[in-house]
Amino acid sequence: MIAKEQGADKAIGASETLIFKIDVPANRYDLLCVEGLTRGLLVFQQKIAVPRYVAVTPSSGQLQRLTIKPSTSRVRPFAVAAILRNTTFTKGRYQSFIDLQDKLHQNICRKRTLVAIGTHDLDTLQGPFTYDALPPKDIKFQALNQPKEHTATELMDIYSTDMQLKHYLHIIQDKPVYPVIYDSKGVVLSMPPIINGHHSRIREDTRNVLIECTATDLNKANIVLDTVVCMFSEYCAEKFVIEKVEVTYPDGRKTLCPELVYRTEKVSVDDINKKIGISESAENIASLLTKMCLKSEVVDGGANITVEVPPTRHDVIHACDIMEDVAIAFGYNNIRQTIPNTNCIAAQFGINKLTDLLRIDIAAAGFTEALTFALCASEDVADKMRKKIEDIKAVHIANPKTAEFQIARTSLLPGILKTIASNRKMPLPLKLFEISDVVLRDTEKDVGARNQRNFCAVYYSKTSGFEVIKGLLDRTMQLLEAPPGEYDHGYCLRPTDGQLDTKLSEIGEQQAALIAQRLQYDKFSHIFCSDLRRASRTCEVIKEQNKVSNRELTRDPRLRERAYGIFEGKSKTYYLTTLKKAKKLSTEYTPPGGESLQQLRARAVDFFRDLCTQLRQLIGSQHDGNTCDNPMDVNPTRRHNAASFSSSNGSPSGNFVFGESCCDASLMGAQQGLVPTEPCCTIVPEVTHTNSGSTSSSGCSSMTADGNPDAPDTLNLPGCPAPCKDSPVDGNVRCVTDLGSPLSEPSPSLESVSSFEDDYGRGGIGEPVFDANIRTTIVAPKTADHGCPNVSLSPIFEHRLPSISSVSSGRNSSFDDGEIPLLLAEVLVVSHGGFLKELFCHFVDDLGCKIPGGRGYALQVSPNTGLSKFTVSISSGEEPPRLTCLSIHDKDHLMYIDMQPVGKSVQPQNV
């Protein structure tokens, strides 16, 4: 053997003794010791009969008992036990007994995690026995081969440096209680799965052996116990006889161990011959099975065979296992080789052959093949690749053992990058590639997933080496006969989206909370946001804190920020320097892989037109007499076709609202200009309207919230908070509508609002009456009940305005002259600074909207969560919408955030 394995020189002087090398299958636990292997060979040679193992009660009738306490359910809930009486050990037998336990611990016991075996000298103990779980400090005993007693905590420290036992400490180390077995006198037998007690240790002169197995898997525990007692019951005075032990579980259930179950299987002779490819008689097959320790008999006139499976053969679980034993006993080399009737000549799969050919050529190009794990962490294919995990069709592992193996990989790139990270000390350049399968979810497949063969190559050096990768790509495509061209006819380099999808920062969360507080009483009929995470999160915070809206948000990719291509993540200085070197203006420069300002403008215009189209469709539905879900819960008839539009640059975020009146004014219970946590009460002016459209009256309206002219002249506001009661002025109550930033000048009176309505009705798209710094105080007599003004409940954006001819060309003839249905909508849109600037430019350049401060002010960078508000008049016809800017880049809510200064500290530093 030495000459064969190590060479003739090494064999000089070696022993001539013949040594047999036997490979034992992992599921043949009965062959893991010399006793079982010898017995199996003797039975196979028909020198001895198949032994029969018997479990008996002691002649005295007094069973040893093992009681399991309920506390063990927290660590190892199961235990079984048996006794070998009057055994005779020698040095060889004793060593074999210990070796079998070690082999079982490494095999079926899975390194003691499933089962732990303990063997004890029964003569040194006094039953009954108790299996309990106690706090480590309460367990104290002399462990095996230790000179003195230690607590369990001390033993864990001692064994942390033990080369053999330190590998098992983790099983119970973090548990609040440790398992322990002790006898009626409190003598500790063992602390499974770590160590046995020194008091009951096994010696060569031991006569009566107690074997206990604690486990987390009861079936595995029974298999282990059966194997140990069957193998070494041969050394008992009465061979193959084992004494039972009564085990009592916490629920009162009692069982006798070991079970030593014999079961019978019936197999067909024809099936055996057909599956193996032999033609043996039933008697010969039965004889072959008996030689394999499976006692068999021929039944049914030779058609079938009954097989008795002993407790040592737990590996036999199906008829195919019996057929395998027949083939082993018959001899694989004795089975005649035949060509199958079907044409099943093996050949390599086409995809595998192509892969092998590509590997050879890529290696010839100087690249080294890497083989990475098929499983990876979810962050490897998501966060680290700047993607959302919910957007990836990954197959997730239900119970991953480590954070490194949570999902099946959907890309080869993370594995290659990890390989490079682990080899950074290697000489540069590193040229790595891999051609392997990735796994993708696929609902059309019966298993819900499919494999896809991918190719990935990476060049890592001090220079970019684009020409290296491009050359490899061209060579690969040449080998695949894919010519350069368009997507449908060949291959080309496609620019990636490139828009960074980063999480909302901590400051961004604070800003989102402030804008959410400001908009908490705005009743939104539509909510749109960019699908990038920072904008989505800002919108979610606004939606969560809103007290009057319950609309689902729509994530629209058209609302994304500008794609800067290769400049994504780079500093703004770097971007501007590149523009200067290219001698290009920012308005005419398209970043490689990114989009131009014209493309960004097109996205913004497309979104806005779609939004207007949706409103026109709702208008048409109302004109046709169809019912529709009015998102504002108001009666749409006898009102204008109008909407209110607000825009905000989120963190980055933005918001838009649709309605043809003035803005959705936030009403305050004080005049100091501070934003309250809640409004005092919902108080707004309303202007009456006549069919002629020529007159309007100031003061409180006689129209109620539902538009019924026959209702009482005034309505009292119920539930007005206490602050209103505390702010009377000259017998009146003053409430403030916030139309923008506070002014130092006195607030205008209610008549100012009336004149605004009149000017607004006649003025078309002239200079806006409001700019970003107007606050209106509404004065009205207080009521006896609540101290709040007697004014209409109608929100300011529900007004019927006197002049409608300029926006009513699409009115339906079914309405009376001058009565146009008003569609009310308030739309929140959360987007990014670049997108909003282009949208505002569209409003100014294409729709004639006047912005306070002029067009240049619209192009300024809005602070994160900066709020801009517009009203938009939309007719049911094809006329373009009319817009009036109420406020732009408003950041009043940010004055309360704890940072100085707000505007500068939160500006993004990268493109």
C-alpha cells in the first residue's frame, strides 16, 4: 500500500501485513465501529446468523427512571436512556466504545448540536435520575478529569482554550439555563453537550453502563441510542440484551427506551431484477439480503420477498434502499453492462459547451477566471449596487445561517468585486472574469425561478483601462457572431440610468417632518412623488402625518432628478470644471450617459400634461352626467373647472396642488407669524357669485359648504380650539391665513381679500395679486358657543369666482348660462430641484405664468423641502391651462430646524 501511494522508496522496511481499506457510507452508522464492521462481515460470509436485539425489563421489575423537567424545553428538550448489564471491557473494547461516540458526534449528531451522548458507571450512582436545566451559577460539580469542583460558568471559561471541547461551547453558551443530569443524591452525571462528571466516569472495570442521550431531535436520539447499545451489547453476559429505562416527559407521558423497533417491508422480485439489471431467483435475492443483515423470506409463490429491517439499519427507509443492498451483495462488477433500449448517448449541453469555449478564449486574453459563491448578502446586489431590493427579482433564503448568504445572486459583479477586495495586495492590474449562472424569480416557471448564464469581467488597475474591457467585449461578441449595431440587430454600449438612489439623510428626515407638519391639514386629492428613495421617503412622511387625506401615493419615474451619467456622485466643482474644459454652457451640454436639460424639460412637461389630461377627463365625466369619486368630498356641480397646484422641492422633494382660487391657505390662531402645531380653526372667506358674472360682494358668504343657497346665512364652526377664545380684538375674533412668508407690514383686512377675488376674476394672467410675502387676517364676530367667527365652512379653493368666461369655453350646454361645474383637486407632488426648475421654466416660458422675482428667481436652487404653490385653471376644452404663482421656494418651516444656516448646510455638494 505504501509503495502504491508513496513510492517504492518509502516502502523499504514496511510491514508485509495485509491491510484492508474500507469506505463506509455516511448513513451506515452500524459500521462506524470495529464491532459492527466485524459482525457485518461475519454475517455476510454466513459464518454467524443475523443477531436479534432484545430490550427487557430487569428481573426485579424495578426500572431505572429518568424524569425530564419543563425547563429543558429552553435548551435541549428530549432525552432517552438505556442500560448495559454485566459488560466486560478490555482496553481495546473500551477504546472502541469511546471512538464510536466520537464518530457519532461528528456524523449524525452534527457535532453535538442535535444529539449528545453520555455514558456512566451505573454502580457509582443512585437512581432515579433527573434531567433539568438550571442557571449556570447553580450548577457545580467535578467535571471529567478536573481536579476539583467548578461552576458551569467557570467550566465554560476553562474549556474555552481546550482544543477538543471549545468547539461545542457555543451550543449553550448564550442560553439563560444549562442542561444537567443528576441522580437522587444530587450527584451530577453530565452537563450535556459539553462534559460528563468525573464521579461516574467509565473505566475498564465498569460492569453496568448507563447510556443517556440528550437531544433537540428525538428521532436522531433514538437512532443514536439504538446504535450504541446494539453494537456493545455483544459484551454483556447475556448477548444482545439491553435493559430498558423509563423516561417521563414534562407532560406526564412515559416511554420505555430503547425502542429497538423491527419492521417488515415487502418488495417485488421482478422490480428488483428490473431496476438492477439482473435475473436472479427469489431465493437467491432473499439470501443476498440476509447476508446484508436484512433477514428475508420468499412469499407469494416467489413473486415477493418480506424483509425484516433491524434497529441497526435505520438507513433503510424505502424499497430502493433494499434494492441497493441486493446490488451490493450481488456485486456491482458482476452486473452485466448493456446498452439501454432508449437512445440516451450522453452529450454536453450546448450552453455548457459554449461556456467552455468562451472560457478558453477569455483566458487567452489574459484574464483569470474566478469562481464565487452562488449565494450572497442582500445588500451586495441591492444597496452596494445602488438598487432597491424590492426591485430585484432575487430568490431569498428562508432561514439563512449567516448574513453573507441571504439570497441567490442575481449578478456576478458583486462576487468579482469581493474577490478583488480580498486580493488588493496582489500586483496590479487584476483582470478577472466569471461565466456562471445567476438565479432570477420567474412566475412562469413551475419552481418560481430560473437560472440564467451570465458573463462578467473586471479590470482593476491604477488607470481606468476602458480599452481593455471594450476590447474583451468586442472579442467576445465577435466569437458569438454578434455584430456591432442597434439593440435588435447586434450589440452596443447602452448608457445606464445612473441616477443615484440614496437614502434620505438624518437632516432630510428632520426637514420632511417640518414640511409634513406644515401640510398636515391640506386635503390632497392626488399624491405623486419621484421613485427615488429620498423623495419617496419625504412624501411618505408627509402622507403619514396628514390628518385629513387618505390617498395612496403614486411613484412616477418621470419625477426623478436629472441623470448626470458619468458625473453621478462627482462633486459640482468637477462637473463645472469639465464644462469649462469642453467650452460648453450647462444649458447645451449633455453628460455622457446622462440627459440634457431639454430632455429633462420634456419629462417635466410630459408629466404636467398628463396631470392636466386626468383632470380634463374628470371634467368630461361630470359634464356627461356620470358620477365619479370626488376626492375632495364636495359637490362638483355649479362650480368652476379649476384646480389648485402647489410645488415643493423635497429633501429633495416638491409638491403641486390644483384649483382656480387662491391657495389652500393654512389658517392660524395668532398674528405673530409663527407656524402653530395645529390650526385654530378652519376659517376662510367666500365670495358670492351671480349668474351674470359681473358683481361680487365682500364679507361672509351666504353659501354653505355644500353650495346650497337656501341654507342659513352663516355656520358656526364646531370644536374650535381654545386659542381662538383667547384672541378677541374689539369683540371680534381674528384668524390669520398664511399665504406666504410673514411681512413686517400690517396684514390687510377682509376687504383686501374681496378686492383680490374681484381682480383675480377679471385679471386673467396679469401680474399676480399675491406674492410670496402676504398674510391675510380675517375679522368676524365671535359666537357665544365657541368664540369663532360665523363664516362659511367652504375651503378657500372651493370658491365660485365671478368671472368665468376665460376658462369656461368647454362648458356643457346642459348647465345654465354662467354656471360651470368646478372640479376641485389638490395635488401633492414631491420631486427634485432640477426637475422643478425645468417645470417652472415651462410655466413661465410656455404658459405665461408670472413668478415673483422674475424668471431668474424660478431658476434659483430651492432649499430642500422648499414649498412652491400655484393655482391652475383648466377647462374641459383644449385651451392651455392658466397658472398663477402664489409662492415659490418658500422655506418658512425650516426656520425651526436645529441647524445654522438652514439654506446653506443642506445644499447637496455632489451632482
